[in-house]
Amino acid sequence: MRKRAEVFLFLFIGAFIGSNLRYLESLIFKPSNGFPLGTLVANLSGALVLPFLIHYLQDRFNLSSRVILTLSTGVLGSYTTFSTFTADTYRLFNTGQWLLLFIYLTLTIVGGFALAILGNYWAATQAFNDYAKKSREERS
Amino acid sequence: MINPLLVGFGATIGAFLRNELTLQQAKLKIDFPIVTLFINIFGAILLGIFTAQIHNGAILLLLGTGFCGGFTTFGTFNMELSQLWFQHRLGRCFLYFVLTYIFGILGFIVGIHI
């Protein structure tokens, strides 16, 4: 992991996938009223999955630091975006779409935090269920 | 068909720079996710500048959707927020939350008007 070229290669793979998933969603989820649904879907799903990856999948599948770098910093880091969120906010403000602006801000700000908290609980629950299942199997 | 390539290459450079900067967090010895805060605010300013100055759709995809989108991150920001929350460091959690959103949105507006 010391070599920068190696890091660049893994991030190249991860960022290519993550950013294009986001780009694809921005093309698919495109309501006629201009609501930035694509960015919202990418940001909220990414906020949920990242804690689950770090606190559950990493241990569960013994993922190496290279795989974690590719998936977390690469895929999920590029899949989610903060800058586009600020651009969407400004656009809705500028066009005076107050209701859409309010909905977008609330869902992003409250939803992002709530889903990250939920992702942590999801990881803990899943780890506990695995542990309970393993103990049951050992007893039987 | 060139659009996914533009987005992907831009995002790769953005993610690599983000990673290089995030690695400096440990050396700073500051008990606050200041690097992600800086990345997100700086990325928002840059996107504002690009949005106002660049009128070529392909270059905007490379630098905006690609580079700025890959450089800034919403997932890590909320992950760090949730960590502060679970560590019961609620003051820092709230400060990080407020600073990111206020200066992020202000940053984009500043970038647009530079």
C-alpha cells in the first residue's frame, strides 16, 4: 500500500465505478420538475452502505486494505458527492422552488445522518446474528 | 459514449487527491475531521467556479460531475458524523455538521460569483 501507483490503480477502478453509478442515477432519476433525485438517491444509499461496509463486511469477509480502499475511498467516496449537493441547493434556491428546496435539504441533511446511524446498527445487528447463529451451530 | 470516460477519469483524480489529503489527518493531531471538512468546502467552491466559467458540456462533466463529484464525499462525512455521535462527542458532532453545510453551500455561492 506504500506505492502511490498501486493506490492510484485501485482508486482508478473504484472511482470509475462509483462516479459512473452516480452519473447513471442522475440520468435515470430525472423528474421533470428539476428535483435532484439522482444525487439524493446516490448520497442516501452511500451514507447507509459505508458504515455497513466498514463495520460489518470488512470483518465478515476478511477484506484486505486494498479491497477496502477500492470500495470505501474509491467506489463509495466517488459515488456520493457533497459538491453536487451544494450546486443542487443553489439551483433550487435561485429558481425559487422553495418546496423542492425544503424537501431536498431535509432529506439530504436529516436522511444522510439518520441512514449513517442506521448503517452502524445494521452492521452491529448483522454481526450479532452471525455470532448467535454460530453459537447455535456449535451447540447442536 | 465518451461521457462515462470523462466522469470516470475526473473522479479518479478527485478520489486520489482526496485520499492523499485524508492520509494527512493522522499527522495533524487535531481531534476533528478537519480534512474532510476542507475537502467538501474546497470542492464546493471549485464546482461553483467551474459551473460559472465553463460552458463546454464535456469539460464540465470531466471537472464537475467527475473531479468535484469524486473529490468531495457525502458518505465519509456522514460516517464521521455518526462516529462522533456514537462516541458521545456531541459538541464536535454538531459543529462538524453545521460547519460542513453552512460553509459548503456558501462556498459554492462564492465560487459562482468569483
